[in-house]
Amino acid sequence: GAVVSQHPSWVICKSGTSVKIECRSLDFQATTMFWYRQFPKQSLMLMATSNEGSKATYEQGVEKDKFLINHASLTLSTLTVTSAHPEDSSFYICSAVSGIFTGELFFGEGSRLTVL
Amino acid sequence: AQSVSQHNHHVILSEAASLELGCNYSYGGTVNLFWYVQYPGQHLQLLLKYFSGDPLVKGIKGFEAEFIKSKFSFNLRKPSVQWSDTAEYFCAVGGNNDMRFGAGTRLTV
């Protein structure tokens, strides 16, 4: 099956620093990638949708200047949390869709961010 | 606004009991409906999906779901659960460029 890999899986950083999370589709081309945030015991909250080669579409309430998303190639999307604060601590999950939408999202392992 | 609502946050069942997890949605236009499952320590994975046609959809591991348009519902069912079904179940609604999830239901068998 299709594999999506996220890196790093766990990151701890100081408040005020920036953190980049990578999402790679390893064996297929992902025309669309979704970035989600999951709080403990809560659902996945859609943050943004990124299409290769174009600007990401952010959900209402998500600060685009704080959560920078780049989808530079068909196999890589990155999420950069800029000037991170403790309230940004969360579990970030990416998922990818191949060119032909079969209805299945392929999920990365998730990245747990802890901001001190 | 699009939304997905799952009624049960945590369900505890004995083995062989029947399962039904509720999912209701609010979504404009044509809907594509999904159930995803997340086993402990694993990625989310697709359980079943509905695009069109027969509203009773059968998925993996004996799960099925029924799309009832008039009720805006897509409930997940399994006649007899097993210990290995212990997981978090997420209902999702959307399509190629928009995918939204419910809050999830934790099933403990």
C-alpha cells in the first residue's frame, strides 16, 4: 500500500524557535496533502490543504503566517511552525491523496511537538 | 458550515456483542463518506467508504455502514466484535480537497 512518512516523529523545542515537519509520499505522487492537528482525546482538526505547486488553503482560524506550508514537489510537503509557543504543542498529522482520488487518505505517523 | 458529529466518545463492549457507532454530518453538495480506524500505536487506515450506489457499504474485518440520506447519517456496524477491534474510530466526510473528521469514538472490547 501507499506509504506516507513524517519526520521528525517527536520534537521538543524552546519557545520562540521554529520547527519544520516533513511529510513525504514514498511510493506515489501526492497531488494533495492535508495537514491536521490532533489534541488529546479529540478529533483531527484540518489545518490546511496543500496542492503541489500552489499556495496552501488554510482553514478558518489557522494562522497562515504561523503555520507555513510548502508543497514544493509531488512527494514532499512541509509544515513549519514559526515562533513556537507552548500552546502550539500538539500532534500534527499529514495525509496524502494521489492524483486519482479513490477516497482513501494515506496518513503519516504523526509528529508530536512539545514546546517548552 | 461542514461538520461531522460522532455521538459516542467511548464505547465498551464484551466480545461477541454487536456494535453500532453513530455518525451524522452537515455538508453541502455531494458527499463522500468514510470510516477510518486507528489501532493502538498505528496510523489511521480506511475501514470503508461510500461514494454512490448501494447505501449499505461493506468494509474490511466484517464492518459495514449504512448511508441514510434523509437522516444525514452514516452509522458503522459490526454484528459481533472481537478483542482486536479495540481502536479509535473516526467518521469523515469530504472529497478530493476537503476532508473533515468527527471527534472519534474509542471502542474498548
